[in-house]
Amino acid sequence: MKEIFNESGIFVEYEEKKVKMENGHELTHRSEEPTELWWKLKEAVKGRKVRIVVYLFLPEGLALQGRDAVNHPTTLKPSKPF
């Protein structure tokens, strides 16, 4: 395999806004906006057969718990080559 893309950053900006309605109920508005990193990756892989691996960068001292810890790349055993 040949590396065609190697960058890091925020892939999609996500935002939630809670709105209180007149009848007392609360409504959550969610929005997702692709960043420049998204568009660069899209152009790099367009029309190609690729294997994408995503790593989560955590601040120092923050540990994964539950399902996230089991599926984290540091705890996974190597699989067969692509």
C-alpha cells in the first residue's frame, strides 16, 4: 500500500444548541460542518480503493472507558493485511 494522505486535525465541526420552547419542552438543534481537512481527504481518495484508519488523540491523563477502550487502536490486536 502507498500512503496518499497524512494529516491530522478536526474532521467535522459539531455543534448542539438547546432551545426552550414556549410550552416548556426543550429541543436540541444539531449541526455538522465539514472542515477543510474533510475536503482534502475527499479529494485524495476520490476514485481510489482505500483503507482508512482513524486514531483518536486524547489529552494527557484522559482514559477511555467501556466500549471505546475495547475498540481503541492501542488495545486492538493486528489483523490480517489489507
